Amino acid sequence: TTPDSTTRVEDLYPSRVKQQPEFLERHDPVVYGDAQNGPLNAEQLEQFDRDGFLLLPGFYTNQQVSQCHQELDRLRDSEQIRQRPEAIVEPDGSALRSLFAVHRPEISTRFSQVAADKRILEMVMQVLGSEVYIHQSRVNLKPGFAGKEFFWHSDFETWHVEDGLPRMRTVSCSLLLDDNHEFNAPLMLLPGSHRQYVTSVGQAPENHYQSSLKQQKYGVPDPESLTQLVQEYGISQATGPAGSLLLFDCNTMHGSNGNITPYPRSNLFFVYNSIWNQLANPFCNQKPRPEFIASREFSNTMKPREFI
Ligand code: 6CS
Ligand code: FE
């Protein structure tokens, strides 16, 4: 049996309601499982628990990466794909910034296989201590010269307020499809920041996602709170060769700069949610975002498959 999504859910993480930002305690565990029940060893689980992320360099072979890259090139160059609602272009309207729902076979067979990769799923299920389904997936392209920044944010804040994600029991997986250097705008994370929840100020307009996925202005922390967080935790960069895999907690503060180098920096991104943490109604008075951004197909429990 799976939980009933129609029951009313308490808002443990209210945000965008007060005039002033606040730091709230995390009420949820970070790691729900243990070292006996999956591929991650005790040290890796401890690291994830402490930092809110874990980088696994060289997780995929060069051959696997190049297959994924070919698939990315196909999607990027397809006019049909560009016309889909799942395709988000950069703020100036030129390059493709993100493509959502890439785990769906009708968009990409290859990426649907990556999403179900046993080696990934077993780690995620270990961390979350349960079966999982895909809450969101996307590829972020960050093309050379043209890829704009992603301002600092906690994904959980948006998923909670705009999608009704009740608790922190959600893990993101980012597969690096290009070498991420310190200079081509890699993801920056604040290690340890996942233990605190920073509330945002200001209600987003209707259909916020239409602008926020290009450039986010609501649901981001204020400069003072961010300064405090950075002073407390410092900044880490998720750099590594193509094929590296980054696992990160849904509440880890992160962001990235614009890419003014010639080197593209594309990453494949899957978000796995525990089946015990199904979406409720959004915790703002707005209609839910579309299915391709926040899936409500809770019964699509992921079945681990061998990735070849
Ligand atoms: O709005 C969202 O759901 C997304 N936005 C950002 C900037 N990161 C996470 C998530 O994909
Ligand atoms: Fe994010």
C-alpha cells in the first residue's frame, strides 16, 4: 500500500508568508537507511549526512557518457523537442537551457534507462530507506558563452511551496555529461546547509515556473541569510570529469554562475522521492505546477534495471 495523498498535511516548512526571512530547523532525517542495506559504505553515508551531498568521480565509463552525450545532442538539435512545453530556453530566448521529463521513454529511451539504473537506484533507496519514484527530471545544458546562472536556492523550498512536497525525503542525482571545471560554471554547494531551512520573502505570481525556470526571483534566500550561510559553511564546487555522479539532499543550498567559457557544461538531473512522501496540495494558494515539473504519478515506483 502507498500513502493517501488526499489527507491534509501539516506545513512544517512555511515559506513566503512572513515579512522577514527566518532560519528554521530541519525536522527530517537526512539519511534514512544504513550501510547494511545498499552499495554506499558507512563513510559515504556519513559524508552525505554531514555535507548534504556526495560526489562519485568516474561513476560512468567514457563509453556510457558518450552514448548519453549523443542522446543529448539529438534532443538539443530537434526542432520537435524545442516546441514541447518541457523545453525551457534561456532568458534571451536563444539557446535551450533545460529539457524536463527526460526520464520519460517518449522523450528519451536512453535517459529513461539511466533513471532506472540499478547502481543509482540502489544508492538512492539506501539513503531514503524506501522505494522511490521520480519527482522531476531534466537536463541542464549550460552551453558555452550562452548558459546563464542559476541563483542560490534550496530545491526543497520550491518543491514544498509550489508543488506540495511535504517532507525532506528526496534526493537529487546529477550526472555530469561534460567535464565540470572550476571555470565553466560548475554547481556550487554549501556543505552542511541542508540542516537549516531558510524561508523566503514574497509571494510568487501565478504560473511562476514560466519565469523561474529561466531566472528565479522568488523562493530564493535574501543576501543577508546567504552571507551568513556562506560564512558558516563555505562553498564547495562539484567539479569532476564527465561521468561523475553527484548525489545531493533536497535542502542543500546550491547555485551556479553563468558560463562565459567556450566549454559547455551539461548535466543530467533526476530527482527521486520516497513513496512515503507523496505530494500534497501546494503550500501556497496556487494551482499545482504541471506534471512534467512535479510528477503526481506516485504509483510509478522505480524498478532497478541493469544499465547497458
Ligand atoms: O523549480 C524547480 O523545480 C527547479 N528549479 C531549480 C532552479 N532547481 C531545481 C528544480 O529543478
Ligand atoms: Fe536546484
